[in-house]
Amino acid sequence: MKQYNRETSQVSDKGETMMRDVIFIPLSANEELVIAADGAGGIGEKEQDVVQTSYRILSQYTYRVALMECMAVGAVPFSVLVQNFISEEAWPIVIDEIKNMSQKSGLTELEIGGSTESNMPLVQSALGITVLGKVAKDEKKVGKTPSDAAFAVAGLPLYGEEVLTRKDDVLPLDLFLRLLKHPAIYEVVPVGSKGIKYELEHVWGVRNLRAECDFIDVCKSAGPATCVIISFDKAEKEKLSSDFAGWLTPLEMM
């Protein structure tokens, strides 16, 4: 069976391949398929769920991660697949939230499908969402960061109950879309459960980040991509700070 690796962002000075959390599969000489996915377990409305929240909120945050990962590399999503391990009753809620968020993101022609585990009732909630997109090779937002770029975090790393109690610190989806379009920004990388420091090391090969910044724990999980890292033209730092006032925290290097 042919295997496809996660796509490379760029190669570090040591020749080490850096990776992003999506898969690229060639479709033609000029276009590639992009696959991004996220899953959540133990979060929802069931008695034994670790974090109690509505299935609407669970759907929003699970879809958010896969959608952001796909769009961050320049892809245009065209389909969403849902793996619903909650219940038959949860299916229309999940689909409704996917449709609502897609419309707000300007995606009006997505095909949505998937399946529900209806034979075996589970004691905890579980949900998986996969987003498929397409990107022209010359429009990929991968490996675009020059060696003299600056870095910053938009949003704050949060997970578990914090995502529900500190909603104002979660990077809004509409602001994420603005970051993608800003001419001074080279790349946008959603932060996952391994934290900011991990993403900097494994995407860009940055090894000299301070263990702690003044406002952010760079080793903390960011849960459902509550923040992103941006690489940008350092000459545009003041303009970016103005355009995204209150959202950007510069990352300091040793």
C-alpha cells in the first residue's frame, strides 16, 4: 500500500524535514488533495464525559481544527466527513454546526457525509471530523517563511474547561481567516495539543525559543487550535499589531 506522509513545510539548516498536520496527495501536475482531521473524546453531554458541554459546542471546536488545518496551507475545502460515535440524535446537530461554520467561512458548496455508530452505545462521547480540500501547487502556503522572519502567537493556548470559561481568549475563526489573507504574513500554523514550542520546532526548525514568554506558556496544549503561530515580515510588525490589536503576542528568541 502506498503511504503519504504529512506535507513538508521546509527543511531546517540541519537538513531535517519539518512537518505540518495535514496530508498532501497529488491530483494532477498542478493540483493536490489536502486531508485534515480532528477528533474529540470524553467531551459532551454524557454522564461519564470528562468535560461537560453541549454537542453544538463540541461540533464547533472539532470541525474548527480540521477546517483551520486545511485552510492554513492554502487549500479550499470541498468536502467534510463525520465519524459520529455519540448517537443518532447527535447527527443533525453536528451537521447543522458544520453547515453554519462553513457558511460563515465563505464555503457554501461543501459536500458533507459520514457515518454514525448506532449498534454499540458508548458511555462517553466521541466525534471525528475530516476535511478534504484542494490547492494549486503554486498557492500552497508551505515553505514560504524566510530565515529572517519574525514569529508571533494569535490567541492563547487553552484546553479542557478553559476553552469554555475563557472564550474571549480563543482565536475567532473570522480573525483566523483575516490572518490567512494578510500580505505581511508568510504562514499560519494552528497550534495543537503539544504546544507552541513543539510547532515551532517541527514546522520551522526553530530551536532557540524561550521556555516561557511573558504572557504565554509555550509548552501548554492549545486544545482545539485556540491559537495559531504566524511567521511574518518583521518590518511590518507595527502594522500587524495595529491590524490585529490585542491578539498578537511576539515570540522571543534567546
